[in-house]
Amino acid sequence: MNSKSCSDLTSKSQDIDDFTQNLPESLRNALHQCITCGKCVGSCTAARVSDFNPRLIVAKVIDKDETVLTDEMLWKCFLCHQCAMLCPKKDMDLPDLIYRLRQIAIQKGIAPTPLKKLDNWLYRFFDSGKIAGPNHVNEERTERLKKVAETSGVNVYKKCIEELEEMED
């Protein structure tokens, strides 16, 4: 286990082209105010059931240690915000840090493979409003979904889910 505290890890050179430059300046500044009180770990739901430790993530980011992006610990956070609610440094938003580090890992192509696919789906959804294009959904399914949408009115999503579940059985 790393014995350095978050505040001890501020000496690395600022001229390195590093991943932390993708974080908002206010978040980078807040990380340097960590007083290593441990409330984030003590209140952490994920830490209770895994080896997740938000203090280690903070220490790696302060040290500009890019291995934080490949560490599976990054994906164990539930984003429950317990740490943010109990942190005495109110500018410290650990869930936002975790979320942004995950985004950087996905953008760099170093996230776990299933998450890369999810990112592609989300990009497609926000770009076109669709998760699957015409080559991803067979015609029979598309026609059945159209029928469900036409007949269900307000409950389109509920009916679509029921139809999809029937198709899978």
C-alpha cells in the first residue's frame, strides 16, 4: 500500500503533458486541498464490498500517475456521493473526479472493452438519437416495435420492453 499522503504528492513536474489537464482547474485545485482525513473511505459504499479506495485515486491524480486510468479500482466506485457529502473540503467532488477519469480512460481507449462499446452506443444516441442504426436491428424487430409504438400511445417504452422480452423467450 502506498504510504504517501495526498498532500505529499504535489512535487511532480508541471511541464509534463498529462491527463490531469483534461480535468477542470477547480477540481485539480480542490485535490491539492485534501487533508487525508479518511472520511471518504470510511463512508464509501464501494469500499465496504471491494478494495476501492478514493484516497488512492486522489493520490494518483495528484501525482499525475496515469496508471489510475488503467486501474480497475476506478470502475468500482458506485458514484453514490457519500464521500462528497462527508468531505470537510466542500470543493472536493470525488464522484465528479471518478466520472471524469472514466471519461478520459474511455477516450484514450483504455477502459474495459464492454464500456468502450457502451461509450460508442451513447455517442451514437447523442449524435443521432439512435443507439442502433439500420444495420444493427433486423427488419422483423423494427416492424414489431413500430406496431407496438402505434398501438400503445403513452406507454410506448413499457410495451417495447414487453415485446422485446417476448422475442427473447
